[in-house]
Amino acid sequence: MAETIQQEPDPAPVFVDQSGLRSRLFRRLGWPVSVVGAILAAAMGSSLIGMQSDAPTMEIPPGPAYLPTSGPLPPFWP
């Protein structure tokens, strides 16, 4: 019993742009968008490469636990 494989034909396209206007429009819009994207990616990459690795020092006054125990204690500050 040999079964025959019947293939259905591909459906016809619903819309075909014969003039090529749509592809030209997308190409014209795509180049400037991709150039701007490449410039932004290069700027972000260069900012990450040019970062300083050491953080700035923070001048935080020592808390009451770090004050010396000899002598009078300063008043509590919030």
C-alpha cells in the first residue's frame, strides 16, 4: 500500500509591492536610524572604558562608637 503524498500549493501573497516603494522607504529610514544607533553605542562603550575605577572619598564624621572613650563626649547629633 503506497500512500501518495499530496502537497497543497502555497497560498498566493495577499499584498505584493511591485514598485519596490516600501523597501526603498525602509532603506532610506533605516540608514540614518542605524547610524544614530551606532554613534550612541560607541559613546556608551567609550564612557564605560573611560571610567575611573576608584570611587571618591566620602567625608563622613565618625559615629559615637568610634570616638575615643577618654574625655568628655560631644553632644549627640542626629
